[in-house]
Amino acid sequence: MTPLEEAEAVAALRRGEVVAIPAESSYGLSALALDAAAVSRLFALKGRSETAPVPVLIPDASWLDRVGTRVPEAARVLAARHWPGALTIVVHASADVPLRTCGGTGKIGVRMPGPSAVADVVRALGLPIASTSANRPGEPPCLRESEVIALFPGLVVLPGPAPGGLPSTVVDATVDPPRVLRAGPVVV
């Protein structure tokens, strides 16, 4: 990804558009997490259920307390140990997070991505993005730019292959002790 391509993706996100970006395992469809209209466009484009929360990727760990509320110490320990990386931590959503982003659950999955194009974009943007795999529900995620373009024509799509592999580990830190909801590459 060139600086120009990154700048184009950041500008599109700032305009409220959905952008396709290679992440640690697959391509993701991304939009500004705190912009309800942008998240609605993301859900509509993917055909995602309104009751399915979408993960929020943050530029740095300080955002955990900005998108989450009543963040337990266990979540902070997990973040310190495994971020940046493939660990999504579920916490109670702050009032700044649109209900659509958390699927109406009042909880949000938060992740600071490891080395990847999506990590570069979210850091350059300086704001959290909602990001979900680039696919239709029930279908495998896209791993190549050409697959994303064929499935979602008209999007800004950052180039570069996604390596494939397991999606992030998901841990619910709203319960004590925290509970693994989805096993992935990070062992907790």
C-alpha cells in the first residue's frame, strides 16, 4: 500500500464511505465506528443482521476507555498482553458508540490490530473503525482484491493480499472471569 492509497482510504472513511482493507486474516469492510450512518451503510452493503455487533478497531489502547465503559481490569491486562494483535475484547459500549455498531446489545468487541494495512489506516485516521469480513453472510471471506471488487463493486479497495488464517480470538470481559467466545490465533 502506498501513502497515496492509504490517504485515499482515510479520506473515503472520513466522508462516511465503506472501504475494503486487507487485515491480519482476510479483507474487511470498514466504516467509521462512531458514525451511525456510515455503520448503517456497512450493514446494508454486507447484508449483515441488525442484531449482529460489528468489531471496532482502534488506533491505540487509549481508545478502549473511549469506546468502552466500566472497562474491567481483566480487559486491561488482556489488552496490555496481546495488543496490537488478533485479540478482540468485548466490553460494555460507551454512550458514544451507536446502537447499530453494537447490534443493540450494549456491548462492543474492541481490537487494536496487529501489523497489517488495516492497522496502518486506522492509525492514520486516528479514529476507530467498524470492520467486518468482506463477504456475504455464510460465505468465506475475501482474501484477494479481485474477489472484493467482484463482490462489492464501486468501493475503495486497498490492494494487497490478505494472508488467510483464523479470525481474531474473541474474549468477553463483561463477565468474571472473562470467557472465550471464539478461539483464534491468540491463546488466553
